[in-house]
Amino acid sequence: MNDASATKSKSTSGSKDTVGRLFVLELSGDRIHSMNPDGSDRKVIVTDCHLPDGIVVDVEAGHIYWTNMGVPSLDDGSIERADLDGGNRRVIVPQGITHTPKQIHLEKRSGKLYWCDREGMRVMRANLNGTNVETLVRTGEGEDDSRDATKWCVGITVDPVRGQIYWTQKGPDNAGIGCIFRAGMNLPRGEDAAGRTDIEVLFDDLPEPIDLELDLESRFLYWTDRGNPPAGNTVNRSSIDAPTRNGYGPELVVSDLMEGIGIALDVAGDRMFVTDLGGSVYTAKLDGSEKRPLLFAQGNLSGVAYAEIPTKEK
């Protein structure tokens, strides 16, 4: 493992240098790691989480947000926020509001957090301070429905340009009936979360689609997929503008994961970062080439986020 410092690059504003930083969630240790993009300078910045699953970075505000799944039978999931170094930690969505929050997405322009609630069978959003919690999609209700994995909402990403959300419903283990859906960011007028009519199925019959990321420049959707090889335990991508269900299938770009979960894109750097439950962090180019491990056997890893952090001016 390389112990070189993180590569510096110019920010989009050109006024400050930035340094790349990875934030990785460890389920087995209930903690959050921060590290350079090559895996060096790894440090624990948050401890005593409650089965953390999804993480995002608000560079401008200097915050990280993450979800705590909690114990599904107890309905005790929550969402927390802290500074980039783990300080000033606070709960913004307390227990009892979201059941089992999974992947989370920051949509900075509208000031919203979007996340999927697995056993809650919902796609949800709230303001950045946790107020105004809304349910955008509801796939089921009640204890019986919550045992049906086809109704579990897991991964999420947002296209603010087209005003659309994307999410996964993974289905049972190795069942090959997972789906990726798309709908508007806002409920259609006069409709509710359980009966909205604008939901589109992008892909079905997938092994177990988990987390999503969207490259808005190339208009490619990326996702991790668990389940058995060859289609499972992979990273896949597809154009979101092509007629994907009419002869254009997903492109498999990374394989041989050990229960893949988290994915983060560094579009400017032409690279992705992927985590799996086997405790590995991988990096590869966006086309899947030059895959290599950064970390191995580091507990059970879930969510990952990448950000360019401004360095202090001298």
C-alpha cells in the first residue's frame, strides 16, 4: 500500500487547492474512516455508530452525513451529521422517523438529503438540518410487506438536471429479480407516494442491485450488484438516455467483489471507489480498467464517499 500523500488538484473555482479524501463506513466496527485516495493516512473520525450504511460529503459546509440502519426489528434507524474531522456530531433525523435508512444522497442545489429506507419500504428526503421529512415513494406498508425483499428500497441517486430520482429494490439474495427505478424528484400533482404514476423501470431481473452513483457529465448510471457471479458481485453502468430496455443492457465494468456495496465516483479524476462486505476498498478507472485494491480485510465495509477538500491557504 502506497503511503504517499494525496494528490492535490485545482478546485473548479480555481481559487484554492484541494486534496482528495475518502470516507468509508465500517459496519463491523460501527465507525467512520477517513483516508487519502490511495488508502494512506487512514484515521477513525467517528465511533459508536449504529450499523452505518450510507455517507455523503457537503464540502462547502464542511459536513459529512451518514445513515445508521439500526436493528430492523426495532425501527431505530437515524441520520447523523458531523464536521469533516468527526467533530460537532449531532443527530438530524432521530429514531422513529425512518426505519432502516440505507444509501444517502446530497442534492446541494435544493438543500435536500435523499435516502432509501429498506424495511420502511420508502424513498425519503429532508432538509439538510433534518426538518421537513417527506416520503416520495412507498412500495409497501406493514409488517408482512416489510418481510418482502422485493419491496426493499436500498440505493439512491439524483439527477437534478432532469429532476429525477433513481433507486434500487434488490429483492431476495441471489433471486435475480432486483430492479432499478426512476421517477420525478417531486410527487406528481394530486398523487401520493404509494400510488404515483410516473415510476419507470429501467432494469429488472438483476442479481441484487445495491448502491447507485450518477455521472452527470457522461449521463452514465453506475451501480454495485451483489449475488452470484458472473452478473453478481460486480459494478455495472448504463447510459440513462439510451433505450436501455430495448436492446441496450448494462455494461459490466468491475467483477470479483466480495459482496459489493458502496460506490463513489471521481469523474474529474476518471476513477471510481468501491467497497465490499469482505472489507476491501478498490479503485478503478470509470470504464473498469486498472482495478486495484487499496485495503483488504478491514472488517465489513458499507458506504463510501469521495470529496475534494479545500486545503488551508498559507
